[in-house]
Amino acid sequence: MNDRTGDDEPSFSVSGTSASGLAGPGSSHGAPPAPPKCRKDVTVKFHLMKAQVVAHAYPRHHTVDEVREHIACKFQVKSKFLVLRQAGAEVPGHRRLGDICVSEYNVCDLELLLSEAARDENVLLNLKLYYKNLTLPDIITVRIPSEDGKPSRDVVVEIENQVITKPFVGGYINKHSHIEYHHAFTQTGPPLERLKGPGQKYSRDTQTVCERHTTTTSIPRSQGVQHSGPVALIPSPQTVPSGHCLVAHVPYESHAELERRQDLVGKVRLIQRNFRRVLWQRLIRKSAAEWRALQQQQEANETDAQRSKALAHNKTCVARTFPRTKEEFDALFAQIHCWKENELKLIGEKYSGAPKIAEMNILLDKEIQLLNGVERQRRAIQREQTEAVVERQLAKISEPKRWVGCNNRVIEMETPQTQRARFLLLYYQRLKMFTQPTGTAASGSDPQERVALLDELSDVIVHECHPATEELENLLQRERKLLLCNLGSEDLSPLRKRQLALLAEIIRSDPEKAREKKATKLCRKCKKLRPTHAFTVHTRQRSADICGHCSSLLGSTVDIAVYRSILRAVRRDERKRGSLASYAFIIQENDVKHIVENIWHGHSIISNAADRADLMLPRWNVAECWSPWNCVCLTEQETRAHLKLQRLDRYYQPSVLKEIQSKHALARSVFGQLREIDQEFTESGDWWQVGLNGKVV
């Protein structure tokens, strides 16, 4: 290496065994070696952020990639996260240090930075971790610049490690945390007064002991000793005659041979290995049992879901074949409407002109036949249900008042109203016997008995204060005249049914409030005065102006049963969660239909599934109560997965979140009046009773 002059700073070359590959281990004991003629190492200074610098010495033939791998190991990061730059430009990985080092002292300055991928994964360069992993070399070469123009010289320095080696003096392992603890060993050396004084030095590492010779008296008892020579047991002369010697037949066994024969460490290892194997087998069996239980639970859930779907399908088929409720008839009307729309579409595609008009006339005749058939069935079922409902109401009114008193005793009380209702109910039942078809056991065929019954009833209703008594008296007089003309029961059947209806109305009325005028309202469709409870109400209308009868005549174009099931699921979930809001209990089926069709457009927000029977409206934010602006349209499987999410922004795309927010804003504007209704229901506590009756929900 050429001599260099100048007032430069001392440079260091670090090597694990020697300095610059020339100095050996014995350099510190003899004369210092001559300075090398060629310097083979390059000192690389890594400039980090915050003006921090670390340095390492590498051979000149090392590439930049090898330097990056080495410094990445020191910082314990991946090499792909590090970027080496020189003068603001990234250094290619294939270049060698000798090519990029332009300093006359073989010092190369590089900037050590992190890549964009490292910032995304929160990777940092920790200097504490670097110095923890840094191992100092044994020999370094220090270049000392000279003064007065003299050449600089290299000094080889050997570093002696005087760290005390701590021996293992035992320890233990925590069974719960599995942390291994070692017993402490002191690093404090002997006191200075012992080191300064002359004499023998004692050290714990050498375990030096002092020997002492003493003289003892005769052995008080017989005892034997073992030694490494010929094995012999020499007893005490007091107990055994002189000259008698017992020789042991078992060869002498040293302590090392005893440990090797017993092999306690090997047995402990065997026990530990077998114990770990037993624990592993138990873990495998436990995991397998859990997996089987999960499999069985999953199969049971799938089986229950399929069974529930099959039952719902069978129930739907039975309801469409034998309809009995208003909702089932609405479903039939909706099915007819869908059939008509499909047929009109086919006719428009296949025909034109006169054939199209003919096909549409045929379609109109078929639609009229279907609607007439459904309407006849609906009226027949309505008559049957009306009679059954009237009988149940009259029986309920005639029952005495009951309540639970002291000692859980049921107390009954007869009031004038119940006695009057029971008395009139007997005449109602007797009148009904004559309305039965001729030939039945309950039918009354004697006209004289019928006339006597009519006379008794006329005397009874005279004392009733009800507007219908005058009309009932006129009907009774008319039947008497018709009976004198020998008319049959078939001809008098409409008259007798009207008499039963009027008598039932008298029984249901309260005598004290019979003369009070009921609150009525004019229907916009039929132009008739009807009671206020006969008008349909939903949360989005401003005024109730169409009665329920006119609404049923319009017919339903949508199967409302699907939206009723969605509403039931929402209310059932809110009760399980103990909701404190009443939005789910205020809205009705038509409101749910509006939410699904007009706000969510009849499909899932994730999969676009349009099967109404599989759609649900769960909470969007599970922590808040359900409301039209806190729900989302999903399928049943998507609902189960959605209710398990904690952070919605981690699982939904920003576009989906914006779309859901816009739909919530639309629902908030449409159902704005729900806030006032919710306040009234919540303060009164009536909303909790909604749905407890099977007829309401």
C-alpha cells in the first residue's frame, strides 16, 4: 500500500481474524508487522436518517447486493426493503465496492434508505437492534496520519475480551409461560485486599481446598472402605479374629461408571419425549373431536336450513291451493297479475295487428275467469270466518269477569252486562237453529215454534236501547207474515241471516254507550261513511282516505307474504337484542316493500341476488338500533357473515360504502315522520306489545 500524507483522520479496517488479511493472532505479542503494500478492504459508511452513521469494512470484490444482505441481517429486516444510494442516485446491485469507491482512503459513503414497500408494512431501522447484533472483531488496523509531511503508518491493534464466562449453575422453566430462568452467577471478582496481599490465591473457578492431617483413636465400630486398588473389606479387629479378611466379589465401580450405567439423563429425555408425544396425541385427538363436532354442527345447520325451506315451500303450496286468509288471496292475485304480464309480453313478441287483438281478448277472458274463481272462494271463506268470529265474540262477552285473588284463587264476578249478553245469547242460538239447512238435526221445522220464538224475542228487544232494535222488530214482523203464507226455510234464509246479524250487533253493544255516535269518515273511493278503524294506515301516507274494503277490491300485484316474513325476522332479531327503539315495530309490510323495491331495488347490495324469499334487512351498524336508515339488503348467508364483522370499512369497498350511505340518506328522507311516531310509542311503552299477538305479526 502506498504511503499517504496529509492531516486526515484515522481510518479503521475491521476483520474477524486479522487486519487486512495480513495480521495474525500473534501480532500483539511480537513486534508490529510492517505496513501492508496493498489495502484490500473498503470502509463503507452507511448514512441513515436523523444524521446517524454506522460503518463496516468489506473486501473490495464484494458487490452492492452482498453489502445489502449483510446490513439487512444486522438490522433484522429483509434486503428487498433496503435501498443504497450514492450522490442521490440508487447504486446497481451488480457493481463492486472497488468500482464505486473513489476516496483515496478507501472510504465509501452510501445512503441507507427504506423502500416504499417497507413503509407500507411499517418496517423501521432500529439502531438498538443493530448494536445488539453487532460483534466486535478481535484485530483491527488503525491508520494514524503523520505530521510534517511524513507518510502515515498503520498500527495493528488486538482486542482482548475479558468478559467473565458465566457457568451454568442450574435453573427452572415456568410451566405456564414456558420461560426458562437460570440461577444467577456473580461477576464480582475477589476483593482488592486479597489480591494485593501475598500468599496463596483462592478462586471459585479452581475450587482450591486446604488439606489437613489428623490422628484419630481406634474405630468404635466395624466399617469398610473402598479404594481403587484390589477390592478388600477389612473389618475391625475387635469384632473379627485377626488374619480373617473378606474379599468383595463385586468389582469396584467409579462414579462416572455409575452415572453411565444408570443413564439418568437419557431416561429423563426418554420420559420427556414420550410425555411430549402423549401430549401431542391428546392435542390431535382433541382437535379431531372439535373438527368432527364442527362438521356435525355444520351438517345439522344445513339440514335445518333445507328442512325449513322445504316446509316453507310446502306451506306456500298449501296456501295457494287452499287459501283462507287475506294475505293468501293477495298472493293469488299477485300470481295472476304476474301471469298476465308474462302473457302480454309473449303476445307482443309473437303477434301484431288483428291476431294480437284476438289473443288479448282471449287472455282477458281467462283473466276474468281466474279472478272470478278466486273471488268466489274468498267470499265463501269470508262468510265462514265471519260466523266463527261472531260466535267467539259473543261467547267471550257472555263469560263472567275473572281475576286471581288472595292465595291464588280465581274469582269470578257476574256483571249486568255479562248477564244481559248471556240472556240474549240463548235467543241467538235458538234463532240460529232455524237457519240450518233442512234435514239436519238442529234445524227447526215447526212454524208454530218459530212464531212463538219471534214473539218472545220481540218482547225482549223492546227493553233494549239500540238503533238496530227497530230494524230487527220490522224483520220479525215480516217473517211472521211470510210464515202465514207457508214459505219454506230456503226462501226465509236471507231474512233470518239478517236477523242474526242485527241481534249479534245488539249483544256486542254496550247499553250505556249505545246512543253515542261513532266516529266516521268518508271514503274517497266508495263515497261511504265508515268507522275510522276501517281505514288502512301506513307510515308513509299523510292522510287515511281509502277504507280497507276498497283497498281489498283493488287487488294486490305483489306477494306481500314475502315482505311480511322479512318484517318478522327484523322484529324477532330486535327483541333478541333488547332494542330500545320502536322503528321495527311501527313499520308495516307495505313499508318493508317500499324499502326493498324502491330503495334497494329488490336485490342484494353484494351479490345482486333478486330472490325476494332469500332477502333480509339486517342492521348495517350492529351497535345501533334498527331503522330504515340503518339496514342493508342482503341474502341469508350474507347476513350471517355481515353480523360477525366489527370494522365495516375493512371488508367493504369504498364504492359500496358510498352507495349504502346514499340509500340511507334516501330512506331518512322518505321515513322522516317516523321520528315523531317513535317518540310517542317509546314514551307510552305500547311498542313493546306490538307483535305479541299472533294476528298482528
